[in-house]
Amino acid sequence: MRKTIVLLSSTVAFGTLILIGAQDPGNQLPEGDGKTAVLADCTKCHEVSKVTHSRQTQISWQQTVDNMITRGAQIPDDDVPIIVSYLAANFGQINVNTASQAQLQSFIGFSEEESKAIIAYREANGKIRNFEQLSKVAGLDASKLQAKHELIAFAQ
């Protein structure tokens, strides 16, 4: 009986350590400039997963941070651009209607030809409204588009 209790106690303690490690907010964020500011400023009010659960464009991240400040978040002014840049780089999207050729290449990983095709399409046809319309751009690989789906935005 005593051996079972000791073994169970060890198992519970080990399980608790795993759970504590899994909940460490620093483990949920990639390294980079701004990680410390996000951990220090954003996790005062909510968990990291609340911050990182969806992707947004840089403009949307700016609006989100501004909204949090309006709602009472105590974020130093110097931290705001650092946080927005970090979130946009690691949890961002790019608007295919406003992105430059260089941005389409670097952020999404499109080739020069693919980026030029998107820009030519939107110049000839106006704003791209959705993923279905984007997939009709000549010269884009459908499987590559599908793999990058979460990185692409059509507004803001």
C-alpha cells in the first residue's frame, strides 16, 4: 500500500510539472524582438493564447493594441510599436490588395513572377475579394496558395 501511494504521489507531481511547463506563456511565443514586451504587457490581462489565437494584418494588430489601451491596458508608449511589429511578424497576415511585390515575396513566399501576377491582376480587375478569386490569378499554384491561406488577408 505504501509503495502505491509513493508511486502515485510521484506520478501526480510529475504530471503537475508537465502541466506547469505547458502553461508557461513564454513557451507559446517565438523568439524575437518584442516577445518580452508582449509577455510583460499583454499577459497582465489575459493569457498568451488569447493574443495569438488568430492572425491579423499589421493595421489590425495596431487597432487591437490601441483598443486594449483604450480599455485600460497599461502599455508603455515605447512598447506599442515593438508589440505591433512582433505580433504582425509572428501572427500576421498580409493584405494582397495593398502589399508590394517585395512584401508578397518576403512575407508569403511567392516568387517574383507570382507576386507580379497578383499585382497585375488587382490592377486590371480591382480589389481581390476572397481566396476563391485569388486562386483564379494566372500563374499561381493552387497547392501553394492553400498552404499559405492563413497568411493572406483581403482587407485591412
